[in-house]
Amino acid sequence: MKTGLGVAVWVTVTAVAAAVLPDDYNTLTVREKQALQWNQVLATRYNLTDLPTAFPQPTDNVTHLFVPEYLAQSFLHTGDEMPGTRRRILICPFGVVCKVQFRTFKNSTSPFTGLFNTGGIGLIRLSLEAVFGPPLGKIFSPSAVMKIYVHGQISRNFQHIKDIAGQGANHNYFLNNMSNIMEKGPMDPPAVGGAFTRTIAILAGDELSRPANAYTLGLYEQASVNADGTNVTGPIVAPWEQRLVPHAGLSTATDSTRDFRLDLIELLKEGTVLYDVYAKRSPDAAEYQLIGEIVLESECVPSQYGDQIIFFRQSAQQWRP
Ligand SMILES: *[C@@H]1O[C@H](CO)[C@@H](O)[C@H](O)[C@H]1NC(C)=O
Ligand SMILES: *[C@@H]1O[C@H](CO)[C@@H](O)[C@H](O)[C@H]1NC(C)=O
Ligand SMILES: *[C@@H]1O[C@H](CO)[C@@H](O)[C@H](O)[C@H]1NC(C)=O
Ligand SMILES: *[C@@H]1O[C@H](CO)[C@@H](O)[C@H](O)[C@H]1NC(C)=O
Ligand SMILES: *[C@@H]1O[C@H](CO)[C@@H](O)[C@H](O)[C@H]1NC(C)=O
């Protein structure tokens, strides 16, 4: 344990979230990294009677959603906090953050390597897409992004959503499976998809160094490293798709009229099994295999740090056979 760590954790007790991670952050252990970010979430937690809902704020420049050079940072920036003065997860502005363990099943015959084999600890952010959805509209589209820390290396993130269109008036947050491959819909906003396609096009490197398309994020980078910080030796075996299946019995009220964050906070407790994790090796593989589960290691907390400072990089490398 670094002696400076305790100081770094406790200096920021004001309500204003700020980027605080120390210079040697990447070299820390997974538990140290998780504690640093979780303490920021707790230090900037919102009063539940006063949750922010207005989006965009004057400081949110939604024009950025259509600027490839801006969007490209979501692939290029490797930190766990927003780059520079950036202060908003524009596509999904509000959510809750919870500590998690990605527990992989050692009884499984899964061929997958890296984090799909070792599992790990991290944070999950549960939110709603806001391109059309609340608070901007009536469409309810859950998304979950999970950060797994890697000892001495940058963390790896896993983005999951069903689709942009959402589930209409059904407010059960756990109605649908979610995946790293987003389903296409006839109502998908072409401007947003087009911006993402142009963003992929300006990423450096060969074809394998960028996502296959605007609907598909690769899992190769997550399969290439173990949670203890060692690189996978030998072939890297990544799933084509990772599917989060809401754990049996988990649901929020379909007809809830409350803010989804309040429903989640009430339901989700330390120890809750959130999702069963299934994976499929290739696009045409017949079967999904159960490879693990995502378990909460804490309560879920809405916070300024979790909405404005924490950063979840999207992996650029695409899947390969
Ligand atoms: C939360 O907000 C309510 C209503 O404004 C207020 O009475 C309460 O003191 C606040 N609690 C905290 C912890 O700030
Ligand atoms: C919003 O972002 C665009 C693109 O980066 C920029 O041209 C514009 O000046 C920004 N507007 C404000 C109000 O910051
Ligand atoms: C593997 O272990 C987990 C956790 O004990 C269990 O839920 C799952 O059903 C097991 N899978 C198989 C194929 O035995
Ligand atoms: C969710 O995924 C599981 C596992 O692949 C599958 O059994 C189930 O049918 C899926 N549910 C829906 C609604 O697609
Ligand atoms: C692990 O792989 C990365 C590239 O993915 C490389 O930069 C790094 O040097 C490797 N680490 C070791 C210890 O080989």
C-alpha cells in the first residue's frame, strides 16, 4: 500500500467532484484503485430527495455527440477519469454506480482467456440512454457499463445495451438481456450512428484496431489480460458476444413512475447477484455458454463523480476468430 493513498482518498470531501486519481494510479493494486474511485462516489453522492434530472445542463455541449474528434476520445483515452475538462457522459447522463465482482465459474468449460477466465473486481454503472429516453423523452433504454481493474495496468471496460429504441412504458430495469452488440432498429437516430461510424473511421491502425461497426464493440482487449496484470500467453480467445442476463427474480416495477435510480437503490444491495454472464465464441456459434456472474459488493449510489468524472473507455480492437 502506497503511503500517499490515504491522503488522496480523503482530501476531496467537498460536494464538488473533481478528477483526483494520483499520478501512480495505474501501478496500484485492483483493491486500491477500486477504493479510490468508490470513495469519490461516496464523497459526492446526491441527496435522494434532490436527484439531478435536467439534461442537458448549460455546461453539456450536446453538439459534441456529432464531432468524431471528440467521440474518438472514448476509444483513445485510457484513464478511469474523464480527459481534460470533459464533464459528462453525454449519451447516458444519469446513473448509479456500485462495486462489483465479476465472478467467473471455474466449473465452466469456457475457452475464453483473460478477464473472461480470471474475473475481477470493479464498478458497474447502471443508467438510461438519453438520446431519446428520459429525461428527454418517453423511451426507457437501460444500459450497463462495467469497469474491471487490472493490477498495474489500465482497466478494461464492458459496455452493454439492448438497443436504442428501448422498452417503451415498461420500467422494469431488468426486463431484457443486454450485450456488447446493440440490436439495430428502424428508429435509430441516423445522426448518432453516422457520427459513430465516422469516429471509427478516424481511429489509427489497421481494420482489426477499430470496431467492426457502430453496433459492435470488441471484447478482444478484455480477453488479452488477466486481472493480476499478466498478459495472456498463447492464443487470445475472446467472445464475439457477452450477454448479461438479469439474474432470476430480479425486477423493478413495470409500472413504476419513480426515478429509475430510486427503484434500483431500493432493490439492489450488497451481495445481490445482478447478472448471469453468457458468452458466445463466434457470430455463428449455436450456443451461449454460462461463464460467470456479476455480484454486487456494495449498495448502489447516484453521485456527481459517477455522472461527471468517472470514465469508461470503449475498447477499439475488434473480435478475431
Ligand atoms: C436532502 O434534502 C432535503 C430536502 O431539501 C433536506 O431536508 C435534507 O436535509 C437533505 N439532506 C442532506 C443530507 O443534505
Ligand atoms: C460545442 O462544441 C462544438 C464542437 O466542439 C463547438 O464548435 C462549439 O463552440 C461548442 N459550443 C459551446 C457553447 O461550447
Ligand atoms: C457452475 O457454478 C455456478 C456457481 O456455483 C453454478 O451456478 C452453475 O450452475 C455451475 N455450472 C455448471 C455447468 O455446473
Ligand atoms: C436471454 O439470454 C438467455 C441466455 O442466452 C436466453 O436463454 C434467453 O432466452 C434470453 N432472453 C431473451 C428475452 O432474449
Ligand atoms: C502486455 O501487453 C501489452 C500490449 O497489450 C504491452 O504493452 C505490455 O508491455 C505487455 N506486458 C508485459 C509484461 O509483457
